[in-house]
Amino acid sequence: MLTPMSTDERLIALLAEKSVLFGEFTLASGRRSDFYIDARLSTMSPDGLRLIGELGRAALERAGWNVAAVGGLTMGADPIAYAIAYASAQSARPLRAFAVRKEAKAHGTGKRVEGPFRRGDVVAVVEDVITSGSSALSAMDAVRHEGGTVAGVLALLDREEGGVAKIEASGVPVLALSRASDVLEAARRR
């Protein structure tokens, strides 16, 4: 008899199936790698949105961060933040989603943080893949500049290359829903 996969196993299987690519890649940090985890291939899929939304919502609840909103640097964080907000819609604490632009717009409101973010919000910064930590740190700076407080960073995947430690060294806790080593092991077994 087959036993149902735990949520973590389902996430690892999803990422292994949809997001792992082997070859030669240049990462955003400029470093070369023989694998790439394109999380968007999972986070933008229907089954990924459902699973990641519920996993992220539950992780935030367990962490006790009491956030009002979730979001991060566009585009990697966007589907994760939207999925979590959607998954929270029927909960006692619905969460709003926001997106952080890489640069403020030169027109319109000129904001870097877009969506229903409010000055004074306590937020979780969301990241798809943490490698160096620089994207999450940039999003944290933007949120703080707009008057928000960062309770923590929620990552879909820790690439296990020092980024989590860099973020935590800034005084902000990090929750990672999966690790690259587990996802790569599952991908190689496929």
C-alpha cells in the first residue's frame, strides 16, 4: 500500500520534477554552476501555486511572526506571495501580497513597494531561491524605507550557499521550505 507523501516530500518532488536543470549556468551572483533551480517553473504552475500557497501560509503561522503582508523582489517572489495570500483568504488572518520593484518607477507614484502594502505593516519577505541573500536583503531595505517592519524571510528553497547566514546575520530569521541538496537528490533519482 502506498502512503501519501508529506507536504515537504510533495514540494521536493514538485521542484525536482519541474525546476531542476543540469548543465552550465551563470547565477545572478555571477558564479558558475552545473545546475540551476528555476523555481518559477514550479511556482507558476497550478499545482505549485496550490501547494506552495498552503505550505507558505502554514509555515508563517507556525513561525508566529504575526505578519499582515507577504512579498518580495519581483519576479521570483511574486507567485509565492500571491499564492500565500490566496491560501490565507479564508483564514482568521488573511494576508495581503505586495511586490518590490528593483528600482522605483520614474512615473506614477514612484513607489518601489507595490500593492496593498501599508506603512507600519509587519511583513514576511518572500524569496524563491536564496543563493547569496542579496535579493531578500534588497527587498528588506525597500520595505523598511517605506515604513514596514520585516519579521522574517520565507524562502521556497535554500541553495545552501551562504545566503541564509548572510540574512540571519542582519538580525532577521529565515525559514526555508526546502533545501537544494534534497531537491537535487530527488532530481537525480528520477
